[in-house]
Amino acid sequence: MDKIFNLDSPLMQILNRIADLIWLNILTMVCCIPIITAGAAFTAQHYVVLKMVRNQEGYITRSFFKSFKRNFRQATCIWLIFLAFILMFIGDIYIFAYSDMEFSRILIIFVCAAAIILSLVGVYIFPVLSRFDNSIKNTIRNSFMIAIISLPRTIAMIIISILPIVLLYISLRLVPISALFGFSGTAYLCALLYNGVFKRFEPEEDNETETDAEEGVN
């Protein structure tokens, strides 16, 4: 029994990881409240979960706000761009659904194609920003490139990312699960998938120290 509750036992490690994810989820949700800061919050979240996956995490709060501050400007710019596209797609769907106008099939295909591209880039954009120093343009481009070359993982990441919404649609009784793990849980599962992909673009000598993020793909 003493071995089970030993700090190094598998059970205690799992419980510690769950506690870390719950705390990370709270940090992310709080920092997303102003809306405009959501991009920096998502970036900081992925910075932390990637460290968790690599067993390099230190203090969750310190690491979170380190990335939050460092990437705030770029993350906010990228988030506002994505938010504008998301609002545009929502508007298009509303028009398609409730308007009596006849829309060209080409227009519908264009909107759907743009939404797919946005989804492909969206699941990688903040993880890439959290790990690699680059311009906004190159960060977006690199996110799309990684999404394409790792398409099966990308599709899995998209499914994982929308899972909390699906759970809420199934039953409101699952709200507590989404509240505790909706952000951090899905981010952690995604990090398990993109960790290996990122290593392909990281310098071999990079040991993921607590210094600034290394420059990767260009």
C-alpha cells in the first residue's frame, strides 16, 4: 500500500498529471476571458503541455506566464486574424441557412475549402508559435506545411479539438469534464501527436532549456 502512494509510483504520477492539467485548464480559461488574450493563452497552454509530454515541465504557472508574455504580441495578432475568419464563416453559414437567395455552388465550395484550410492551420498555429521563433507570416505558412505533411495526425488533432463541443452537445451533464479538461486535456492529447513532428524541425543540439524558444522551420 505504501508503494502505491509513493510519490514516484505510477498512480501518483497520473494523479499529479491530472492535477497539473486541471490547473492549466483554469489558467487558460481565466486568460481567455478578455477574448482578445485568448491567442496568448492558447500559445502558453501548448508551451506547457509540450513540456509535460517531454517530461520537462517545471512550475506550471511560471512556464505558462513566461510563454504568455513572450508571445503575446504575435499570438494576439494571429488570434485576431483567425477570429475574423471564424466570424466570417459563421456569417456565411447563417446566410446560407436562412437566406432565400440562390448561392452559386462555386461560392459554397470556396467557403468550405477556406474553412478546411483554416482548420488545418488552426490546430498547429499556436503550438508552432509556442515552440519556434518566427514571423507571423512564416508561422502561418509553417503551420500549414506541417499540417499537410502530417495529415493523418492533423485530422486526429481536429477531431480531438472539437471533442469537448461534441460532449456538450451529447449531454450537458458532461459540462464538469469540459470545465476541468476542455482546453488542457485536448491540448495534451494533441501534443502527444505533434511532439514527434516538431522534433523533426528542431536543432539536434536543442535540449529544451528554459531559455527562449529555438528558431526552427523557416
